Amino acid sequence: MILALVGGALGTAAVPAAATPAVSTRAASAQAATPRSAACPTGWGSLVRTAPAVTTTPVRDVRTGHHTCYDRMVVDLPGAGGSGIGYTVRYVDRLYQDGSGRPVPVAGGAVLEVRVAAPPYDPETGRPTYPARAGQPLPGVDLTGYRTFRDARFAAGFEGDTQIGLGVRARLPFRVLQLPDRLVIDVAHSWTGAS
């Protein structure tokens, strides 16, 4: 009888112990679903990205957004469609304006030069389609509260290209996506894949 009571007590004690990992797993799953602990993509690297296409469709806007794992810049070219958008995106020690060679100061721990093979003006009339001024912040872009982006400057519109300096916190991994009518540049918040 004593053995039966001891065995019953051990069996009862084992149930809560066995249930504990399931509770912990659910709590861990709930934590993993929160943005703060989200797993972020890795492997983008920080080497130059380039595509050779050229378009005469002009740049109309540049906008930014911040996400859980990265900060994003979008260059809008409505009407470019599936013809492809040429670009070169790379880290530079210092940004120099196309045409004049003058340095363009860009704040941040590192500078990404974003060169889009599309003009910031109408190629037929020469009238600006994107109202930016050389060396000045990008119109309408406010980087307050961004984790990675620090500065965004218009460098030049020269010989059919649009040149932008993107100041980032450090030399971090980035990717470039060609989508219909826009070019997307994402810069990760970290190298580790943690948000």
C-alpha cells in the first residue's frame, strides 16, 4: 500500500514537470513572433551591386521606410515597367558629384552611393521631374527614428543618371531589388540577422 501511494505521488509529480516544457515552448513561440526578436535575413553582403539596363523613364520620387530588419529606400520611376532599371549601388569612402567631381558631404559611419541609370529630368524637355538640389537632403525624406539610415543627399543628375548619397550607421549588408516602376535598396540593421 505504501508503494502504491509513493508510486501515485511520483506519477502526479511527473505530470506538472512534463507540462513545463510545453508551457515554455509556447512562451518562446510567442516571444519569437514579436518584432523585437524576429529572425532577419542574412547573407546580403556589402559588395557592389549592379545591373546594366538603361531607361529614359525619369525618376519621379525617392522615399524611405523603416522595417523590423532593415531600412528601405525606394526610387520611383513610374512607366519604367518591365524594361529593367539599371543601377550601381556601392559603398564609397567619399561621395563625389558626377560632372564636377566636387565632394558631397553625407553624414553617417559609411556612405552608399546609389546611381540609377535614369535621369531626374524629362529627357525631351530637360525639365526636372524630381525636385532635388545638388548637395541637399532629399526632398520629403525625414530619417528621424531610423535605425540604419542617417542621411540622404542628392548628388547629381548627369548624362542620364541620378546619383544619391545614402549615409548609414556603419558598413552594413544591403540588397537591391528591381520591381516594376521602382528600385528598392534595403540596408540591414545588423550583420547578425537579429532585429
